[in-house]
Amino acid sequence: MGRVLFLAFATMCLVPWANAGEKDLSLTIRKRGLAKLNGKEIQIVNNLKVKWSPKQSAVIVVDMWDTHHCYNAVTRVVEMAPRMNKVLEKCRSMGMTIIHAPSSCMDAYKDHPGRKRAKDAPTAKNLPKDIGVWCHMIPAEEKGKYPLDASDGGCDSDPVDQAKHRAALIKMGRNPNAPWKSQYAVLKMHDIDLVSDSGVEIWNLLESRKINNVIILGVHTNMCVLGRPFGLRQMAKNGKNVVLMRDMTDTMYNPKKSPYVNHYKGTALIVEHIEKYVCPTITSDQIIGGKAFRFKADTN
């Protein structure tokens, strides 16, 4: 697409995102856009400083299941989860609301106090009419081309590994096509946390707690993270200050499909798409320090 231009703006440029205070969370959010320079179209990357009040902020953990039908997807969740749990612990300690959203696994949490609070949250006066359904695209995305072909399901496992994994799931008594029963146990659920896989419930929770700022992390970026009723698209189009934590996610993408790049480059491409057309992104080091997470096999 040509050159990439990086720009930085002061916090004052983002008044709608700012909720100033002594213990606010300072973030650098990354957005992308297009501009013309000397008659040529260039990509602009804006790094913008914002401050969030933890009490007005939430983290939604999307579909970090205990297992998955794709072997490689499981291995990447296992690798990423310890750092993700550190992020959640830090956010929780700051006073942020943690919402665990392992879809289709609510039976495992029927007695969890956070599940009961989610069901009992008062109905929001501004409940969006379509907040209970998947969102496959928002109008802004029509301006660009979706970067990944995951029409094969996106599983990138070696056939031998995948066959062994499928056999193991069957032996466990799990449905090999949808084997998840709960959230991955490395991610600790505290009693003060909330548990829901409902867009309606999660919206009600956010509104009842006056939460406008939302961090979304989990899997998979090009599917559930974007499209779930509580995902990036629904949060963005309905007015929440939502960001993707781009190093705490993964994609369902098979390099044998277009654009024929390796798995991790595929993730980078979908992150770029999100930054252009859906919402900004951040990284986990902004919460817990150190360096941003990187999968060991990611050599991009």
C-alpha cells in the first residue's frame, strides 16, 4: 500500500476517551487510517495517549476455552494464557470489571456468583436492538477488503497432529467438532468477576456499572473476538470506547488459504484491518510492564 506514517497525538485530542483522575490507567492506543502524501496514498498509524478510569472500564475475555477442535489453536491458548491471567489479575486489582465470556459453557458456572449477577443485571434503557446476535460487518468495513480467507475453518494444524488430537477428544467423551466445556483453568475466575456469553447480559452489566471503556482479549480475532454479540464490532458500533489487546489474541487462519502468508502474519493482517475500520488496539505490556507478548513460533 506504500509507506506507513506514524503520528503521535496528545491526550487532549481524545476527550471522549479520557476520564481523568489520580489513579487512572494510561494507555497508548493504536489506530490506522489513509491519507495522501505527494499524490500517493499512504497508511497513517496514530499512537494516541488516553486515560481511563478503572471503575468505568472492563475487560471481556472471549472464548478462551478449555480445549478446541483445532490442535494448534489449543497449543497457542496454552502458551498465551499465563500472561493473560497476569493481565486480568492486574486489571482486577486496579478496580476494573472482569467479564469471562466462554461461549456455550455457562452450565459450568451456573452456581458462580458472577453468573448470577450477570443474569440479574437490570435491563439497560439504551439496550441496542441487535445486541443479542452476531455482527458480521459494520459499515466502516465496507471501505476496505477483508484480509483473510478462513472458509476452511482456519485450522492450521499438521494433519497427523490434528488426527491425534481428534482421537483424544473422542476418547475424553468430547464432541470433536465443539469440545469446549469451560474456560481454560489457568485464567482464574474470582467471585467478584462476572460470567456471561450473552450480548444482552453483558450490555446490561456495562450500563448498570456506568462502564464506557472496554478491553477485549481472547480468541479468535477474525471470528469470535470480532463477531460475537459482545465482540469488537458490537461494542464499537454501539458507542463503547473499545480496544483490542492485540498481543493477547490469536486467529483461525490456515496459510494454505488467501493471502497465503504464515499464521502470525495472518493475525497481523486482521489486527491492521481492525485498527483501520473497527477500533484501536493496545498491548499487554501497558498493563503489566515488560514486553508485549509474542508466540515463540512467531518470527515475523
